[in-house]
Amino acid sequence: MVDRRTKQAVSDLLVAVGRGERGLASPGEAARSDLIQAARYHRVAPLVHLALRDRAPEDAALLRPDRDHAMGVHIRATIMLDEFGSILEDIDWVTFKGPFLSETAHPAQGLRTYHDVDTLVDPNDLREVARRLLAAGWTIADYDDMLRNPRTPGEMHWVSPSGLLMDLHWSMINMAVRRARFAVPTSELLDRKAAVVLGLNRAWALSPADALVHVCLHAALTGANRLLLLVDADRLAAQIEDWDEVARRAKAWRAEPHVALVLARARRVLGTTSAPEDLNRRLGLSGAFGALTAVVDRVAPVPDARQEPGLARLVARAAQPGATRTVAAAGHNALLGVRERTRRTPAVPKSARLRADEAALEVYLAGVETEATG
């Protein structure tokens, strides 16, 4: 069992790592187990390796495989994206999250922890994109029931000939119930796309404002309880020149509380000033909302998290435009979570699930086209 002082030393080191500091001392042999667990939970293990390798090589060595894996995935991902772009040719697309953030918004370029590549295409182009990928030797990674889901998911999954997984999106919001809450038009994102260099290759990415709002929205919906998510948002925020544009985009997407919560949490955890102090005012949010998130971050600091459940995650996922509505949504979600745990049915073994075939793909593509034109 790790004592409070040792755990705090590990949390402080993680924050320093998130700020990009190097040459750090080890928190001690007694903290080693917690350090490894926390670094991997917060997905900053490669950064911890870099930070400790000069003064604590024994601790750093334990995380060297994490660094090597992150480096290898990123190299393969940039090559795959170049191949993907060649296959699509004249079809508009962008990549977001993993390789984009690793290259443009990470304390150590190319070493961000991620496991797959996310891309976005227009829903009206998805059928042609699927045809071209199949012809180029890519395979569908989804199961039959995933593509036949009547609540059409906003993404499907492909495996490249090199074996890397791609999440191919036609919507930035995967779950249909969430797509009803937010307004994130794919065509507008593609119209504003920006050219970037990833590795040795060129690719297309979201515009700066789109990238920041999406990172904040995604972080909040997943709980904003891992240090990596806050580093992503903070690093992108530092590149913003027009915060009024960010505010307009957040309002258009109905993501104002998510942007405010994540950037305020990043400021409090990392001690940076990447976002303006009057961001809540620009987003039209009340002082009570800001006070609520500040209390949550003080009571349940993200760097101390070592597992998914927790107050910080609960409130982030329940973010609504207003303190009262956020608290109510958090309570509602907590009750639903308890109910789901008591009623949970055993998961179907993967061996019993059918891989998606051409018929399932046709069902999925038809569902996408119906929603896109509906």
C-alpha cells in the first residue's frame, strides 16, 4: 500500500512531466510500483522515461518499452496515413487525435501514447472510401453486430495491410444518442482542413479552433481524468491566436461547458496560462459553473487518479451549461451506473461473435447514407 506522501510525490512528478520538464529525480524506490502504474494510467509513460533517464536510469528503464512502443506506433501511423491519402486521392479527409497530437501538441514530438489512427471523411464519400480500401488490401475489423447496429455508429474500424488499426469516422461523435446533443457538421470540418507534416509525410488535419474544441469535447466525454488529455488541450490552446473563433465554434457545437471544464482543469493541474482567464465569460457560462469545477478539481485532483471511477470523471462526463444542470446530470449518471452494474449481462466472448461481411458493410453504409440525407 502506497502512503499518501509517496503517492503525492508521484503525482507531482507526473505534473512536471506533463509540463515537459526533464532531468527529474526519482520519487524513490518505495514509489516505483505506483510510478509505473500511474504513468501508464495517465498515458505519459514515454515522457516519464525521458524525464528520469539521466538521474534515475533504473526507474527509467522500466518504462523504456513504453517509449519504444510509442515511437514505433507513430512511425507506422505516419506511413499509413501517407498510404491512406494516396488511396483516397481526390476525396477530402483529415486525421485527428493520435498522430496529429503526437507530432504537433506533445512535450516530446512523436512519443505520445496512442494505439490507433483516427480519420474523418464525409458520410457521402464513405461508400467509395470503403470500396477503395478493400481494393487496396485493407480489412474490416468490426464484428457483424457492430455494423448492423440500428443506432449507426459514427465510425467503423479497418486494419491496414501493415496491421495498424484505423478508426474511420464519418462523424466526430460516435454514439447516436450523443450526436443528437451536439452539432458537429463533418462537411464544415473538412472545408476548414489544414495541411500538416506528420513524420516525413504530409497529411490533412482539423483547423486550430476545430482541433482544440474537439480535443476538449472528447476529453470531457471520456472523463478528462488522465493527464495526457489535459496536456493535449493545454498544448493546443497555446497555439490559438483567435479565442473568439474558439468561443464561436464551441457554441456552434454546443460544447461550451466541455471546453471550459477541460481548459480550466488543465490550467489548475499544469499551472499554465494557455487559455484566457475570461474564457467562461466568452463562452457564456456562469461563475457558479466555474466555481463547481474548481471545487471538484480541488477535492479530486486528476494527477492523483489511478483508476477510472471518480468524482472528476463523473462531473466531466456530465458537463452541462450551468452548475445546477451539471450536478443534476452527474447524479443521474451515477444512478444509471449503479443500475447498469447490477443488471449487467455477461459479455459475449469474441470467439462467439461473427466478423463483419459484405452484407453487414452494406447495412452500415446504407444506415450512414440515410442519416446523412435525413
